[in-house]
Amino acid sequence: MIWCRFQAGETISYGIVEDETVIEVSGIPWEEHARTGKTHNLSDVKLLVPVIPETFYCAGVNYRDHVLKMAALLNREPSFPPRADIGYRANNALIAQGETIVIPKDAHDEVQYEGELVAVFGKKCRNVSPSEALDYVFGWTIGNDISERVWQRNDRTLWRAKNADTFKPMGPWIVTGLAPDQLRTTVRVNGRVTEDFDTGNMIFDAPTFISEVSKYNTIEAGDIMWLGTDGIPENIKGGDVVEVEISNIGILRNPVVREE
Amino acid sequence: MIWCRFQAGETISYGIVEDETVIEVSGIPWEEHARTGKTHNLSDVKLLVPVIPETFYCAGVNYRDHVLKMAALLNREPSFPPRADIGYRANNALIAQGETIVIPKDAHDEVQYEGELVAVFGKKCRNVSPSEALDYVFGWTIGNDISERVWQRNDRTLWRAKNADTFKPMGPWIVTGLAPDQLRTTVRVNGRVTEDFDTGNMIFDAPTFISEVSKYNTIEAGDIMWLGTDGIPENIKGGDVVEVEISNIGILRNPVVREE
């Protein structure tokens, strides 16, 4: 099932996407909800960020190939994370399907995409085993972890390197019933494929991350967890269009501008 | 004016605190709101975390003395932040006045308080100068940035070192109309004063942090910014009671237990 959050006129609502139709729903998909009887053409609604989480988890480094290729590129020994220590991103940076990634005017040219699978939680979760972990996931969406690498290397924190406004495109919607280790992620810049990898190649898979986090942190319904990227991302610039496709979810597409 | 968020019976609401009375208000203090005509005895209500932010900013290192003393404690060279790079904390860790700080059973003994002044924003804020910055702050509250130092030193991120459940007491309420650089912070463990410092000793003051963050990030109404601590925090243990008092705001008091 495909769940979107959308705006039609003044109404902001969740909806179920079936073919080219959005069936309007009152309430929250992972709480009480009901079909309202209203429908919209998918092409007539504005898709919104599927959920604004209370806590925005992000795995950071989480694919073996990414570590190896980055190490080779930098002529360093590869360093694999020894544990599933989760990181965070910030809600101010979230934008929806089709919205514009704005590169700040003083950003360096090393601004890069990172295509990521995203878990959206549907139930409160504390101290769960890996084998139970996926029971707490409502569904899956796509994230693009835009990163300014000079700030990432030099600042004390990731605040503007990864959390500047518009640096976290997420969407287009949430899809339920998927096996998170059996999907294919493809990134395209201006239609050219730049990355193509299996979500099964994560260093720590979704159940491991969820189980580890839940040992100390209560994950709430509506929280999200981004699960890292593979490959060696390329720079993007004003005028580009970036697409992150994950099989059985869809395509997250965002144009890029540079602030003047 | 003192604004609290509270529960009385089944009702969760904001209220205005006057002496020992809470005047119930409908709506949000920094949006449309109105007095409902209902009042409660302050001692009859349960105070809640004053706000659950969309983005939880935290300055981290922001007092000169703290840098020097923590460097000694962590056996590192002191490193003063060259810029006001903001950090983050996570909402799962928030607890209210009087709620219990729970030290996880596998935590080391180096679990410490950090008493902090907290800005609560009342208006959306982007690209503001330091001289305008305080116009966007609705009021001020108190935070206690509980930290497990072994995890802080060894993990890749601060996730459990600073964001384990219950590690972010905040409250007891929000006070408007204060000058953030003219307050006195006092920390007590079991009634004994362990820290005592002026908020005027910050490396980067509140207007500077707000202005810097707002260059790249839109700060939303209801967001919070914790502004760092001074001194050399001591360990706390099960059975302790920690109080963070900030002059003209109040006392944030939380008991501590160790999970068995």
C-alpha cells in the first residue's frame, strides 16, 4: 500500500495512492484513520514530506563498498564502523518531492547527493530484538542526504554540512510491506545513472540498527531512520535534477539551484 | 510571565503560573491562545516538558572554564570552538520537572549533569542579525544535559552518551522577558552546591548562536536551543537528586535511579 501526505487547496491530509488517484484519509496512517470518501487526481495534489518526525535518526556510514571506495579514493585504510551507533539529522532541512534543493551562496562546489532507504516507524519501540524490529516499521520511503563536504570536514558538527535548509529531500511517499534488504537504489543526475546498489549490502541492516537504538532510546511512531548510502557520490550544481529511485517505492526527484 | 505545560486529570494544556495558581490557557503561548477561565493549584497539576521541539538545538561546548576542565578530565588538549557550530539532541530523551533520570544498567559510573540555559523560540527565524535575534525568543527554561562520559569518548556519535531515554530533563516552565546574559546558574546534588556560574560567561552568547544558525537553518516557533554549561560536572548515581537553578526562572529538580 502507498501512503502519501498531500495538500489539495487548503487541505493537508494523508492519502492512499492507487494508480493515478489519491484517496483522502482522515487521521494518521499508523494511528486511527478512515477513508473520507474524497479522491483527487495524483497530478492535482502537492505531495508533502510524508512525516515530520519527533526524532530524525540517520545511520551515516553504513555500506561496505562506500567505505572501501572512499578509502581507495583518499588513499587511506578503510575504517568500518565497529557498532551501529546512530546519528541524527534535523527537521528544518526536510523538503518534499519536487521541491528545490538550494545550495547556499557561500557553499563550496563539493555538494553531493546520498540516496538512502528510510524506515518510518508505526509503533512505539523499546528494547526489541532484531527479529522483532521490523514489526515496528510502518513502511519505507526515500531520502537524499545532501552534504557539503568542506563544511563536513571542517565544522565541529554537521549542522550546515548536512542540515542546511532543503538539504534533506524525503518522499515521494511511504510504501508498506517491503523487505528492506531486497531493494535496489539507483541515483540519477540529469537522467544519467551515477549510483546503483542493493540495500542488502548494508554493514548493519535495518533490524540491527532498530534493535540497537531501542536498547537505550524509545523510538516513537512517526520517527524516521535513514539507513546510509553506497558508492562515491558526485558533486551536484545549480540547474541539475537529482533522482533517487528505490525499487518498489518510487522516485524522489528534486531540482537544484544555487542561491545568488 | 511564567508559562507551563501541564496535565490535570485527562487535560493537557498550557497555563500561566501566578504565585501558586495555574491559569489554564487554550492554544499555544506563542500562537493564538486565550484564558479558559479555569484555574488549578500549582501543586495539583503535573508539569510536563514545556515544549516538544521540531528541532532540538544544543550548543554543546560553550563556556571557557568548561573547555579547560573537561579537557583535563577527558585527558585531551583543550580545544575552544572557533565558530558557533550548533549541535543537536533528541526528543526521546526529554523528561519533565520531577521525572526520574534513569541510568541504563550497563552505563559506566561517569554519568554527569550539565546545567544549561535554554531558549524557546516563538517566531520563525531566518537570517537574523545578533541585534535582532532575541526578538524571536519567546522565553527561557532550564535543561540538564545528562552525559555518560565513557560512551561520549568511545562511540562514533552522541546517541546513547547524551540521548538515552530520560537524559534530557527540561523545565520546570518557560519564563519570558529575561536578559539571557544576566542570569546565575547553580547546580546542586542532594542539596550541595556543585556548580555556580554566570550565563554571561558563554563563549558565544545566545544572540550570536541564533544569528549564526539562522544563516543556514530556519528556526521554527517551538524549537529550542540549549546553550551549554560551565564548570566540571560531578558524577551522579542512583538515589541522588539533581537540581539546576537559574535565577529568575526556577529550579529543575530530578531524582536519579540506576536501572537494575
